[in-house]
Amino acid sequence: MNQMKPSNVGWLVAGLLALAACSAPRDNSAQPAATAVTLASPGGIAATRAGANGRAIFQTGKDLSAVQIVAQPSTVYQSCAACHRADGSGGLHLSGGAVSADLRHKAIVTAQKHPYTVDSLARAISTGVDNESHLLNPVMPHWQLSKQDLHDVAVYVYTQLK
Ligand code: HEC
């Protein structure tokens, strides 16, 4: 009988791991960010699955897999648009004197000394730390999203709210 060489065993293990990764149940966080491909596609980011996912999260609070977004601590508001309006213009007066921020490009990029990036938006959305490294008013929930959902909604805010 053929003895398997240790190096072959290594490849076999790697292969099995790859198979296991492929057959694992769909987990948003395991998917690579598709930015590089999608930004170059016709119709732009909005026409891609990631773009549609970001829009769905912002506007309805459910991602394309119909998973409701949640925050820690939890919030009664079900979507970003519920506080920031569908066009992202914000200005809603909320509890404790908080006013929802204007998320349109001019407000969060053009008019900023330290303009938001997709990464710093993702940080603000998930941890409440803004582009100046200050803590936002806690009325802005700290969203617990999968890596993919967080990325997609940050790209949506960055590129689609004009
Ligand atoms: C309960 C209402 C509410 C919901 C829901 C909400 N936000 Fe906010 N958001 C706020 C408030 C209020 C602020 C302003 C906080 C402050 O002034 O410190 C804010 C600030 C922000 C900021 C920082 C803007 C800046 O100028 O620094 C970002 C980015 C943001 N929200 C994105 C989102 C996204 C994306 C979602 C959905 C995943 C969302 N928000 C859902 C209330 C909300």
C-alpha cells in the first residue's frame, strides 16, 4: 500500500479545510469584500449585490437575506432611514436633544476637516466613534452587523447619499 508522504497529508488537510469552508452555511462575515470588482462594474456599486444589500439595510433595516439588523444595547428603531430619513439628510429631533446627523456626502466628506472614509464610517456605525475620534451621542445605536453588512451599509452611505 502507498504510504502518504507528510507533505501530501498537508495538502489533503488544506483541501479538506477549503472544502469545509465552501460547504459551510452562508455566513456574511466569511465573504470577501467585493469592492474592487463591484466599483468597476457597469451601473456602479448601486447595481451590485453589495450595493443592493447596503441599500436594503439602510432603508429597511433588513439585509438581502432578510436578517433584521440589531444594535447593542437594542433599539426600537428598525432602520437607518427611520432616524436619518430615506435621503440621509437627517435632522430628526430624538430623545435627550439628540439630532440625527446629515449623512450626505457634502456633510460627512466635503465639509469635514477629517473626511469620513468607508472604514471610519464602519467604525462610527458599529462603535459610535466618529471621524474625529470622539464618541457620538449614544442615541446613535452601536450596530452589531456581520462584516459584510457593515461594509455594504458603509459603502452605501459613502457613495449613494448625495
Ligand atoms: C435611533 C436613531 C438612529 C438610528 C436608527 C441610526 N442613527 Fe445614525 N445617528 C443618530 C444620531 C442621533 C446621530 C448623531 C449623533 C451625535 O450627534 O453625536 C447619528 C450619527 C450617525 C453617524 C455619524 C455622522 C457624523 O456626522 O459624525 C453615522 C455615520 C450614522 N449615524 C450612520 C447610521 C447608520 C448607517 C445607521 C443604520 C445602520 C444609523 N446611523 C441608524 C441616530 C440614529
